[in-house]
Amino acid sequence: MPDEERETPKVTRRATLRAAAGTVGVGGAALAGVLLAAQASPAAAQGAPGQEIVGSWISVGQGRGPKIATFNADGGWSNVHPDRDRTPAKGSWVRVGDRTFQITRWSIKFDEQGRVTHRVKTRAESVVDPDGEGLTSRRITEYYDLAGKLVLVTPVVESRSTRIRPEPFP
């Protein structure tokens, strides 16, 4: 069949979500290669006692609703959010100062038909409150087309998060 008659495979939202969730072995590995976030070693990621960011946080701020983010001890980062047009984000974080952390994360954006339209990179700086229970973050988001060209940078957005702690069962 001549090249002009072949159909180009469609990248669907479902396939991308599977890859983002790591449920497709090779797809998950390929997505990990695409999600090139700042690399952090476990030693560099750790905060000093009283300055830990490790754990899960629920945030409220500008945007489309609350988000839950998890900072892993090895410097990994992930979130869940109410955005139907975007995969959950994956990334990494590192401590850069007194209670101060930098985060870089990536997600994939879709159009209404479920076709991939952009790769989305967010860079943030977060400061843990002195008591360790709150977090203030400032971030910018960059949208890249499928060819890798930067097409949009958002203004700085600020949000507040609260640490999620285990609570006793009633």
C-alpha cells in the first residue's frame, strides 16, 4: 500500500493515560522517557528534620479545582486533579533552601476528541510552613506542541496546600 494510503495511528487519551499510569510496561517506560523532569538524587531530595515535604498534600488555589500531590522520599512527584483534558502529572523535586523546594512536572493534554495536543511542563517553587503542615507554591506552566515548540507560558499562579495526615478510624 502506498504511503499516502496508510492511516496514521491515532494516539488516544486512553492509551496515553495507560502509559502515564504505568499499566503498559513499554508504554510506561516510553512515557517516563518523555517526561524529562529535573533529576534529583534521594540524598538531595531529603529535607532536614522539620523541613520535610515528603508526603501527600491537598491544594486549593487558582485553577480548575483542588489537587492532591504526593512527594516521594526519592524525589519523585505525582498528582491527581479534576482536569479531564490532561493526564495526571509526573515529575521530580529537590530541596534548594530552608524549607524551599523546586518541582518540575510533565503531563499530556488532549482535545475534546481525545487526541493529544500538547506536552505540558510546570515548574514550581514551594515553601513548607515552619510547622510543617502547610505549603505555599508558585508555578508557571509551559505548553509545547507535538513538535516540541514552546507555544504558551502562563502567568505565575500561587496556591496553598495542607498536609494530609493519617486520622484515627471512628
